[in-house]
Amino acid sequence: MPSKILDEHSAAHVAELFRAFSDTSRVQIMSVLLGGEKNVSVLADLVGISQSAVSHHMRGLRQMKLVVARREGKEVYYSLVDPHIITLFQQGIRHVQEE
Amino acid sequence: MPSKILDEHSAAHVAELFRAFSDTSRVQIMSVLLGGEKNVSVLADLVGISQSAVSHHMRGLRQMKLVVARREGKEVYYSLVDPHIITLFQQGIRHVQEE
DNA sequence: TTAACACATGAAGATATATTCATATGTTTT
DNA sequence: AAAACATATGAATATATCTTCATGTGTTAA
């Protein structure tokens, strides 16, 4: 029975986490990454947005440690690492599909 | 291995769901509702925002069926009903607290 | 029915966010 | 070193979002 309110600081962090998945393009990016690591231009192609837009999104996801980047030559591969984050995201997908 | 991209329509719905929890005030409201149903003015007091702001937030949460409203006299009590939503939200809290 | 209270709602202003464009950085090949 | 390619970044614009203010709606009590 955690009947207590979350303090503003913690609440802001929770909000920040959910905000990471609150954009259609980022959700599509995440959905692709569920299938394994992808580089930026592949993501841009699959999602249908510019390379620049993808890079901007990945910066945010990276800073929140929701993805990790791995450089291989000229390309940068992004992937999901945190199993809790993967679960959280998949639960979101399941919820909207249960209707 | 769902290596496939979410279509834009589904992705927009997932994004919409996460967006519901992407605001500090709404996260605080949700955290309070974890402890049981509360009416609007109590929520406003606890969260520290205006009655109007709470009503606006509750409208969004209501429309997404993340909360249900119950009128009792002059007051309207809101509560969480969907156990999957509760779990999803609690997972978000747990994630930020594991640091 | 009028007053008082609780909540909802529309409009407006302020702030945040996503995308694009131009350009910078980093890497490989010639 | 120069060219070509992949990615990152800053600035600018367009759009979305949150909050407040004023007022509307619904309910109870006088």
C-alpha cells in the first residue's frame, strides 16, 4: 500500500522515462531495436524519417541509457540493453494491442 | 523475436499511452491513486497544482481509460482500474529508483 | 430559488518538442 | 591529403503541451 505521493524530483524522473517512449518515431525505433541492433541509416529507412531526426532521437535515448551505441567503422549501431526497459516497452505494446 | 517494425498507427497509440505518464504532475497524481481513489480537490492539494489543472489532467487520463471517475454528491472520485496499467506505471517507478 | 461548493471546460499565453536544413566531426579509401 | 560516406549537432521553425483565468455545469443546502 504505497499510499504516499512521489516527491516532485522522483516524479520528474519517472515522467522523463515515459516521455522517452511518448513519440511515434521513437516507438517505431524501439520496436525495430527489439529485433536486434541497427545502425542509424537503417533506422531512418525503416522508420521513414531523416538521418538527422534519427540521430537526434538516439541522442536522447542514449543519454537516458535506454540504448547503447557501438561504432563499427563509419557506422554506429544502436541496441537495447536494459531488460527492464525492454519489458516496460513491450508491456506498452501489449496494452494497446489488447483491445 | 518480433523483429518487425510497428506500423505508424500502432506506434502512435503506444506513444500516446506513454505520453499519459510523461508529465510530472500526472505521475504524482498516479502515484497518489496507487493508494486508492481520491477526489479532485484532494489531488490538487497533494500534488500542489490548481483544481483546474487536475481536472484537465484527469480528462486526458479518463479518455484513455487509465482512470475511472465515480461521482458521489458534489465530489468526483478517481481511481485506477486496469491492473496492467498499474503494473506498467509501477515498473516505471521501480526503474528510476534502481540507481 | 438562491447561494455555496466541487468539478469541468474553453481560450490564451508560455514553454517544450520534433523535424528540417546546413554544417561539423569521424572514418575509410584512393 | 582529398574525397566519399556515416553520423552528430546547432539553429530555426512549426506544432504540441501545460498551466492559468474566467466561466460553465452539476449537486446540495438554506
